[in-house]
Amino acid sequence: MLYIVITFLWASILLYLLLGGADYGAGIIELFTSRKNKDVTRQTLYGAIGPIWEANHMWLIIAIVILFVGFPVIYSTMSIHLHIPLTIMLLGIIARGTAFTFRHYDAVVDDMQYLYNTIFAVSSFITPLFLGIIAGSAVSGHIDPAADTFLSAYIFSWLHWFSVSVGLFTVAICGFLASVYLIGETKNDQDRLRFAHKAQFFNIAAVLCGILVFIAAYIEHIPLLEWVFGNWVGRIAIISATLSLVWMWSLLYQGKLALLRPLAGFQVTMILLTTTYKHFPNIVILKGGGYLSLLEHRGQEKTMEALGLALLIGSVFILPALFYLIYSFQKKPLGYPAEH
Amino acid sequence: MALSLGFHIIFSCIGMVMPFFMAVAHYYWLKTDNVVFKNVTKAWSKGVAIFFATGAVSGTVLSFELGLLWPEFMKHAGPIFGMPFSLEGTAFFIEAIALGFFLYGWDRFNKWFHWFTGVIVGVSGLLSGILVVAANAWMNSPAGFDFVDGKYLNIDPIQAMLNDAWFSQALHMTLAAFVATGFAVAGVHALMILKGKNIHFHTKSFKIAAIFGCVAAILQPLSGDISAKDVAIRQPAKLAAMEAHFKTESSASLIIGGIPDEENKKVDYAIKLPGFLSFLAHGDFKSEVTGLDKIPEENHPPVTVTHFAFQIMVGMGMAMMLIALIYFLALWKKKQWLTSPWLLKLFVAATPLGFIAVEAGWTVTEVGRQPWIIYNVMRTADAVTPMPGIAYSFYLFSAVYISLAIIVAFMLYRQIKMVGTLYDKAE
């Protein structure tokens, strides 16, 4: 059961990164779109994520529930030391979710729309930035359970070059996922080209941020190179991700769109795999070499069994319904541009 | 935390009850082809979407806040009372999926399938609510573990979920959600009828909401009685605080109103009904009811707050039950009352009562449990995060929730104002 629970945890983090990430990315793209193109972007976006965006964000809830039920020590340690970035991320989630809903359900269309749009776009940037910072901090070895000053316990646990670079890298990945996703939603060459350019932009940004992450890791003595390239799984994952990226771009230039999304998804999956594989089961690495492990810091046997069972039962209900939802709106998309 | 929950409870009550109203209106549309019902359904579905989105984000925030504010509590409680949360995750997920189908599915699916997805939104929302209340009930009535030398042993999450309090609390909360939402929605539509706007549209909406609210308002005192008897056995300190019952006695009197004087252990200016408290607590006018004197001072909940909150809740509940009785009398015998302004004005006046009662009831159950976060196991003070400056976090979230509430109210105001142009062009 323990491994079932861990699989669910990893899968929900992955799905959140892919689906929620594409969702955030859509807002990030809006932030980086010139004013005259904003409307088309916004409407393509609405047609693409309208029906499923709420569901995309459920994966975060599933992941957090698994953590607090199954791995309470890990959950409470992170809650204490990463209080500030978690709070900022939550504010981002609130602002973004409500702004997205409000701009479509406000019965009067007036200047308020400008406010909703700005909040939506800005919080779409901030939320994944801080999600990345949290993930980066967890493995950075900066969390110090013995810290005795406010700065060392609650600020420097997350504010350092490595975690910030991971945050920027996450933002770039979200933008990349969203642009690739939206290419498939477009109906004319002009828009397609625009999103292809966006994909290119975020692809380059992701590579640059990735390099930044490695530099920061080197400066702060985090053995990231070892984690990624020190084992066969990491090496194979990185090589196949790179190859698939080349393949994806050549397909895009030939105008073959069918495989773009699966390939982009594959690349991100590989990135998550390499970065989590080596230090599994240690999910949080503390200052001074301590760690919190999924295998050691877990709930009692009966809790894990009940949790695993709840997850299995849940997925029997959730997955078919979710697939049918996505399938029905893929087969017959909402109007383009969006109908009201 | 309390504040976030205070807001979340409103968003989620409406989010879990409105889909039922919507499904009824939708059913009438499919059955009668009367387009007014379709318009009502669509207008309500916008409300559901707004409340679901705010309920969903405030729920997400809560699942993190539990850890941000109470890490020590979650470290021990998470594995024990996590079961309802993991199931709730599923129910909530289903609700989000069904809502996607419903909101975006007009004219694209079989009409009964589409209707069914709307019902699923309501059912899964209701289930989520019940599960979360079961988790709260566990804090009042801890079960499913042995607490030995500060250690939590032999954890059984299923037994923890099915603790002694879950049923009475879930029943009371579910009915409360129906009463509060029913009265709030009916009040708004009653106001619009009085203003003479889109009469057909608002009359039909009013009727559906009012009937739901009134049926629940009449059932609610019964569930309140079950809860009271339950609390009397499990949490005598809470009952004593609710009633400002300082001294243990038999044939205890029920205290209505009054100002508790915690120092001198008495209640001033109250109406006292001898024997009634004994009757309400144990079903016997002569029985003994434990007072605060039997409970060590350091385990006393704040009496004044709990007592006032309880009085407010009961008062509001009684007022709504009375309105409900009048309404049913009107439906059954006095048809002419239904169109008369005074009845509508009564409903307009009652718009906020349900939610005031919900908040008051929430205060009773939470403040009445103090100083414990897990009753008789862990103190609230021992559960709070060690991070200094936590008050700022509190101010921040307060500001966010207050602005959210304002924006939601603003959105609803705009929705209602636009009924004439968006949903009911005929008039």
C-alpha cells in the first residue's frame, strides 16, 4: 500500500505540473502578449481550459492531502519552515482562480475586466514561481530545524539562488507547456505561428533557466549534477527528453501537430523523473545532512492502508469521468473565438 | 484560520445547496418546456460557478492553512482523521468534473445526461460537506486511537471518521446549509418581486428556494435536539458554556438571554424555565445537568461568547421556523397570502438570518470546545506554529477574505441587476 500511495503522490505532482502547469502557463503567455493580440490569446485560452481548469487544480489538493494524511511529519516541517512562500503561493492561487472565474461570470463587461485580467496574468506568474521555490527549497538543504533566528529559520530556508532559479525554471516550463498546448487549439496559420513563437521563446527561457539552476546548485554546493547525471535513469531520461525536443520542433516546422502535446508532456515528465529519482525516498533534505524520507516518516500501517484504499476507490470514479470530460470537449471544442 | 473557515462555510454552503435548486428548476424546464425555468437554471448556474470557484480556492487554502497554523496538530491528527479528507478529495474532484460538464454542456449532450451532471454537482458537494464535518466532529469526539503517554497508538482511520459526533453534526450542518441558502436566495428574489422586476422569473425562483429553506427550517430544531443530547453526554463543558450553566443541579433551568457574569458565576437579566435544560439535555425534567463547577477551571471554554452565540443561533432558527410555518400555511390554506407584500417583506427581512445562525453555530462548536483543539487530548495553545509574527499572516488572510467576500457580493449584485437583459428578455 505504501508504494501505491507514493505512486499516487508522484502522479498527482506530475499531473499538477502538466495540467495545472499548462493552466498557469496560459496566464503567463497572456502576460507576455502584446496588447493587440491579447483578445485572441484570451479567447483561445478560454476555449481550451474553460471546462477543465477547476479539475486541473484538484491534483494539488490530492497531493497535499496525501502528504498530510500519510506523511504528517514532512507536511508539518514544510509548513513551518516554508510558511512564507507557501502563503504567497496560496495568495496567488486565490487571486488567480477567482479572477479567472470573475472575468467570465461578471454580468457587466466594463473596466473591471482590465483589473481581472491583470490579476489573472500576474498571479499566473507568481504562483508557479513560488511552487518552484518551494520544491527547490525542499531539496536544497537550506531548511534548518535547529535554526534559532527568524531569518535563518523562516527566510533563508527558501530565499536563495538555487530555489529562485528552480522557480524561474518552473515558470518557463509552464509557459512552454501552455504554448505547445494552445498550438493545437488554433484554427488559422497566423495564430498557430504566434503560439509557435511563444513556444520557442519559452523553450529558450527554460534552457537558460535550467543552466541557471545548475550554476546556482554549483555555487551552493548542491550535488545536482550528481543527481541528474550520476545514474543511468537520469542520463537516459535527459537524453530521451532532448531527442524528443528535437523531434518535436521538426514536427512543428513540418506542420504535423498531432504529437506535439504528448512530446512536450514526455519532456516534462522526464525532467521530474530525473530530479526526483536519485534522492528518492528523501523528499526533504535538511541542513546538516538530515532528511525526511517517504519510507521512514510515514503514518502507521492502518493509515496508509486506508489512504491507499481511498485513493484507489477515488481514481475509479475520477479517472473515467475526467477522461470523458476532456474527450467530449476535445471532440467538439467550445466556439473559437469563445462563445458567450 | 477561524476567519478563513468562517468565510469558507458560507461559500461552501451555497456551493453545495444551490446545485439542488438549479437541478429542480432544470427538471421543470425539461418537463414543462417553460423557458422561464431554463432562464432560472442558467442564472443560478452562474451563481454556482462563482461560489464554487471561491469555495474551491478557499478550500485549497484551508488544506494548507491547517499545516501553516497548526503544524503540531496536523503532525499527530493528520494520519488519524485524514480518512474523510482523502475521500473528500475524491468527492470534490468529481464535483469539479461534473460542474465542467454542466456549465459548458448546454446543447451538446443528451439533455437528461446534462441534467444528471447538475445533480452530481449537488450530491458530491453535499458529500464533501458531510466528510469535512466528520473531520471536525472528530476534534469534538476523538476516536480511532489510543493516547498513551503522549503517543498516538493503534490508529484506526475508519473508526476515527465514524466517531460519535459525526452523524449529529453532519445532519445539523447539512440542514443548516439548506436553511441558510434557501432563505438567502428566497430573500433576494422576494426583494426583486417587490421591486416589480421580472415577476415570473423571480416568482418561480423564489418558490423553489423558499420551499427548500422552509422544509429544512422545520426539520432543523429536531436535529438541534439530537445534537444537544449528544453534546450533553460527550462535552458537558460545552453544553454548560452554551447555557451559561455554572452550577451542577438537577431540574436545571433553561436560561434564555441574559448576560453571563463569569466572575461571580451567575447570569443577569435572564428568563429561566425551570427543569427545561434537564429535559433538553437528557429527556427528563428531573435529571442532573453537569455545570461548570464540576469542570476544572483551566478547562473552561469562554462562557460569554459561547452563550451569546448559542442564543443567537437558536433565536434565528426559531424565527425562520416560524416564517416557514406561515409560508406552509399560506401554500396550503391561504393562497391570497402568497402574493401579498407582507409575506415577501418577511422573507426579505429573513435573508441574512440563516447565515448569521450558521456563523453563530460554528462559533458555538469551536469556541465551546476550547481550550482544546482535540477534545481532552491536545490543547489549542500547544498546536500552534512556532513561527513568530503569525498575527501578520492572520491579518493578511483576513484582508484577502474580506475583499473576496466584497467582490463576490459585487458580482452577485451585477448578476441580479442584469437578469432583465441576460436571462429574461420577455419582460
